[in-house]
Amino acid sequence: KYARRKIWSLIGLHSPKGPEWSQIGRAILKALINSARGLSVKDISDQAAKARHLEKLSDLAGIEFVAKIEISTDGDGNPRNELKIAITPDHKDYHAIMGKIGKVGFQSHYNSSFTHTNNSNNQNRTYTA
């Protein structure tokens, strides 16, 4: 019923609160990529590492992944979809869910890198999810 719906979520990659916040953001991105590209969290092969690299943030636009979404409310009391967790191939329901929507992610030969510009000082940083 809700397959292929669009969602939006804020994912922090830098915070003055400390490096643990950027680690949380990177972990979320890694889980989304693992789900979209059909990669096990245990897969540490070179091929999987290459599949986890992004050229730019826009590479994430339109990816399809399995996730647990909960409905919460925003500051005005309006309903809001909230990404709780990306479900990867290691989860018992992953393949059944992906089979229902008819496609398992992107090809694992996808090879790129991930660069983020820090707007406060225009520094480019490369991240690997």
C-alpha cells in the first residue's frame, strides 16, 4: 500500500554538538545505501565498499529502500512521517518486502565518492558511508 512513497528526513553530517552526531548521520546513510543496494551490513568486500561510495548527495535522490516509518507530529501538531530505521538484507523481512515492490535496489557496481560542503567555511569534506 505504501510502497514507492517519497519521504524526506534531516540527516546531520556535522554538528557543533560533537562528532558523535556526524557518526549517527553517516550510520543512517550507510543503512539506507545498504538497503537500496541489497548489501549486508556484514559485507566488507571491496565490491560492497565501492557500492557504498557516493559522488554527491544528490546520488541519494530517488533511491528505493526498505524502512520503518513512524508517524509523529511536528511543532504545530500536524502529522509527519519519521524515518526510524532502514531495513537491510540482514533483516528477516527484507527480501519479502523488496519482492513485493518488484525491485532490489541498485546494482552493486555503482562506484563513486561522497563530498559535503560545510557552508560555514566552504570546506569540502569527503565521507564514506
